[in-house]
Amino acid sequence: MDVIYSPDHALHQSPGELNSGEFVAAFEKPERAQIILDRALAVGLGPVLAPERFPLDAITRIHDAGMVDLLRHGFAEWEKLGRKGGAFPFTFFTRGFRADRVPQNLEGRLAHYCFDAGTPLTATSWQAIESSAHVALTGAAAIVSGASSVFSLCRPPGHHAGSDHYGGYCFLNNAAIAAQHVLDQGAKRVAILDVDYHHGNGTQQIFYQRDDVLLVNIHATPEQEYPYLLGFADEPGAGAGEGFNLNLPLPWGTDWEAWSAALETGCRRVAEYAPDVLLVSLGVDTYLGDPISQFKLDHEHFTRMGERIAKLGLPTQFVMEGGYAVAEIGINAVNVLTGFEG
Ligand code: Q9C
Ligand code: ZN
């Protein structure tokens, strides 16, 4: 399958993140995408293509214009204030605060839109963020043109970014932007299967009230794991979207046996929905060696995962999300794709 990749991802290099009360080196780093690309080339997965450019409208179909403006221009303001390091908030929006007033002040805008201290903006972050969305959009366009599968090697990842909030190493929701593009080009129904270790809270928020996107999420239970505040089993969707959100939370320590049972449940729901297109939010932080995660999948399980997804027989776009065991990330991600190809 074609691999969509831009070297511009390396323009986002997080200076660090808050982890258990300490500022530590970022887990989400440029080597991740480079190693996945190297592995894709080594196994001859397919031609590597550069992304096309898309109008900003393809992004603001999903995201609040004020948030996009902060991502584009926030760091320049931060720099003018003489700040060192990446731009991120020190105070956060929560219950009781005014949701209807977007502050003009930079600190206020960061507090309004950003929900954690792991997602800093740097001088060149926007170029990487935009390129990642374009990598997703180019993959979506390939599917619209009749490709049976494509791999969008997105970085930074996207599934924690909601319509008007960002965090969890994610700025723009690449998978959601791709899904909307496919719908805007005439598809009637899109399913998103999110296999990242963490719950895709942003994707859920974006499509929660809609029935034209089915979202199935397999992830570590928020009772134990980030993002803590969303991703429980009793979140079925609302309004027209009721019945079109399926969360399959699993406890720390989950192995392939339990994880693959959830995949089976999720795949059956996708098949029942009979979408025109399947998008896979492909995180491989379910790997047993992942430094921030607590599931127990090994290399060969990623191959099995790809094989099961292929059995759905749907045009499928894979969009890269998380995975932080950098040395093994290429093997794990590409195993899903070669498993899919059979
Ligand atoms: N103790 C994705 O996988 N917090 N994002 C980690 C580590 C944030 C993960 C803290 C995890 C975000 C796309
Ligand atoms: Zn993750």
C-alpha cells in the first residue's frame, strides 16, 4: 500500500512534558516517524508519497478557527513575551469557568484550548502539525479515488484533539479531518476503529452526536489511564449519534487474548454498520515494551490485528497515532500493515 509521509513532521520537537510532577524528555519525538518509515521501506510496503496541500477549510471543517489560530500564531506571541521553551498553559479550563468567552490574552487562550502539559508549541510546530493533517487528507483523497488501502504516516498524532481542545501530544485530529474529507467527497458512512492504547477522546467528542461516523475505541480504562475523564463503557453517543460510539475499555495488564476479544466485538460492530470507508487510528502503544503503557501485545499480535481488520473487506486508511517504544515502533506499526495485506 502507498505510504504518505512528510519529513516536515520533524519540525515539531517537543522540548519536554510534565510527567508525574517532573518535567521530563518528551516521549513523542521525531525518531518515531523516521523509524516507521525506515521499516516500511525495508519490507517494501509500497511507494512513499509526499502529501498534497489542502485549503485550511479542510481543517476548520473539524476544528474551531480560534484554536487553529492559536496553533498557528501562539508561539510567536509567546516568544514576544520573552518566554523560553515551548508554549503551554499553566492553568486549565474546568467546570464553572466561562466557556463562551475566548480570552484575547495568550495565557488565557492556552488555558481555554489546551488541556494538558504534554503538548507544547514551538517555533516550527505549526508546519509539522499542518503537514500531519495534509498526510491524512492525502490518504483520504487516495481512498476517495479508489485505493483499497493507504497508510498515512502522521506525526504529530491526532486522536486526543477535539474540535476546540488539544492535548495528549495531539494538536489537530488527523483521522477526524480525513473522515470529514471522505464524507465531503460523497461517502455516506465512515467507521473509525481506534486501536491506540489511550482512549481517543478528541475523535469521540467530534463525532459524538453524529450517525455518519461510527467510532469504536479499544483502550485502557480511564479508571486507570490517561485521559482519565472520558472513554467509559457508558458513552453510547447522543442525539442522532446515539448507538454510534462504542467504547471497549480494558484494564492494565490486558494481553492479546482479552485485547483480541475486544477487537472481535469492535469489528463485528463495524461490519454491521457497513461503512463506505474504514479509518484505523493506529497506535501501537499497546506493545508490552511501551514506556508509558500497560498492555501486553507482542510483535506477532500486531500482524494478527492487521489480518482481522483486513477480513472486514473495506477500503481502509491507516492513520498513525501513538507508540513510544521507539526502537520497536517500526516493527509493530508495519506488522499491522503487512498483516492487513496478507
Ligand atoms: N506518564 C497518544 O498516544 N500522558 N497520546 C502521558 C505519561 C499523555 C498519549 C503521561 C499520553 C498521551 C497519541
Ligand atoms: Zn496512545
